[in-house]
Amino acid sequence: MRVILVCALLSPLSLSHACPKECSCNSNTKVVDCRGRGLYDIPRRLHPDTQELYLQDNRIRGLGSMAFREIPLVRILDLSNNSITSISPTALLGLRTLQRLSLADNSLRELDKRLLGPIRSLSHLDLSHNSLWGLPGVMGDSLQNLSHLGLAHNRLTRLDRSLLEALTHLDSLTLRGNPWRCDCQLIGLKLWLETYLFKGGVVDEVLCSQPEDMRERDLQKIPYQLFHACMTTSYHYLFANIHHLESERLMRGHTHGNHAHPSSHTLHVPMAMGEGFGGGGGGGGGGAGGMTECETKQRQRPVNLRHAIATVIITGVVCGIVCLMMLAAAVYGCAYAAIMAKYQRELKKNEELAAAQGADHATADEKEPLENAIA
């Protein structure tokens, strides 16, 4: 009787962690395979020691709060090729050991900046084949250990530079298949790509969709001369500490309102400090509405007052030096001419004096024989 009672008490516990009937489980490798089972939701009664969960090729439409609280030790989570349109900001809460996350081939339009907040071990993130307009710049703080980022085939027109600069361990990046708008707002991406490739990073291509004259051209191969109309140059990007200013601005925005749209936290750096290099924050195309579009058209660069004043001062100093040199040359020439004239006059006078003395000696010599003859 006691044995039956103990078995009755333990059976619910064993069933609570049994393999879901819709999936196949391997207790040795701790892998749960639920691929292609027509699931509409995350299966329940998953074993807490599960380390790999494959849910691709199903019909899941959304992820609720703490959707994976039963498997806190999961390292690989594949949700690709579903119909996911929304993800709760706390859907991944508790997954501190997650290393690989795939949300490819879904219908995501945006990601909340808090989604990956508690995850610091993520090394592989695939967001390709969605409808993302952009990624929040502050999300980069959670992706510092990321080695691969897939953003191909979305609706990105620009990308936040602060996000890219936070990816210090990134080895590969996919960006193809996005409608990139190659104007002044994308110079930051171009400059970052050059540095990234120089350090050995791998990226596919960034083909421009707009403006029309740059359509189907690779951003990496477009010369900087075509961006000459932009207000800033690469020197602002290389030497100004813009990233520090962005971090302070983003922290202030996070303090004043955590529920604002991701694009509302994008730093709008003044044009004199590098507005052309900023990305569209969390709103890609939508966030660009409040920015002044800087088309790559032929037009004169604006005059910088301080540069103009400095140019005038330098020109005046150079002209003054030249004038002094000319004056010194004129004085030297006049002095030389006066000395030579005086020398010529003295030389001529000496010659005349010598000639007169020679005539007097000749006359004296002629008179001496005559006097002797008379004597």
C-alpha cells in the first residue's frame, strides 16, 4: 500500500518533466526536437536540463512573457521559419546561458530594446528574412560577445552606428537584401565597414536602393567624392568622441522614458559634430522622418566662420612676410647701387688723377734734355 502511495506521489513529478508528446527528446544530449510539428505555441513540460530546443518550421505566432522559464539552461534556441509577429520584452528572461538564437524567416517588424537585456553570453543571432525597420542602438550592450549577426533580407535603410561599435567581437555580418538609402546618413556605416574589414571581419554586401543614381551600387565601392555635399567629413568620425556623447544621451533618454519607441532614443548629433554619420536608431525608415535628408547632390559646402577668419589671418601674415622680404630686397638693392656708384666715381677720379700725374712726368722728361743741350 505504501509503495502504491509513493508511486502515486512521484508520478506527477515524473510526468511534469517528461518529453512533450509533440517532440522527440534525447536525454543523453539534452536535445529536444520539435521541428515541423504544426505547433502554435511553445510546448510545455520541457525538462529543465534541456540545452538545445529546435522549434523551426512550425506555426508559432508570438512569444509571451518568460516563454522559456522551464528551460533556464538552454544554450541553442531555434525559432526560424514560423509566423512570429510579436515578442514580449521579457520572453527570454532567465536564459542567461543562451548562446545561439535564430528568429530567421518570421514576420518581425521591430524588437524591444529590453529583449536581450539579461543575456550576456549570446554569440550567434540570426534575424534575417524578417521585416525589421531597424534595431535599437542600446541593444548593443547585450551583444558585446556576439560573433555572428544576420540581418539580411529585412527592411533596413540605415543602421545605428552605436550598435555596430558595441559589437567588438563580431566576426561575420550579413546585410544583403535590404533597401539601403545611400545618403549622408549612411556614411557612418560605410566608415565602420572599412574599419571592420580592415580588422578581418566578414560582410557580404550593402547594395543601395536609393537615391536612384546609386541604385544597385555597393556602398563599399562608392567613392567619398559622391558624398562631398555632406556637412561633415571622415575626420569628425575618426577623431571626435561622438560615441561618448551618444552614450550619455541614450542614458538620459532611458532614464526619462523606458516605454518610448526605440527610435525616440536615437541621438541626433548636431550637424557640425557628425549628423551625417548617425543611423536611424530603432526605426530605420520610420525614424528618418524627423531627420533632414542630405541627398548627394552637387552644391557648395557651407562656409565655416572660424575657418574663414583663420584663412584671412594666415593670408595676412603671409602677405606681410612677403612685403617685408620685398622691402628688404629693395633696400638692399638701393644700398648696393649707391655703393657701386660711389665706387665707380672714385675709380674714375683715381684714373683721371693718375693720367694727370703721368702727363706732368712726361713734360718734365722732355724739358730735361733741352735744358742740358742749352747748358
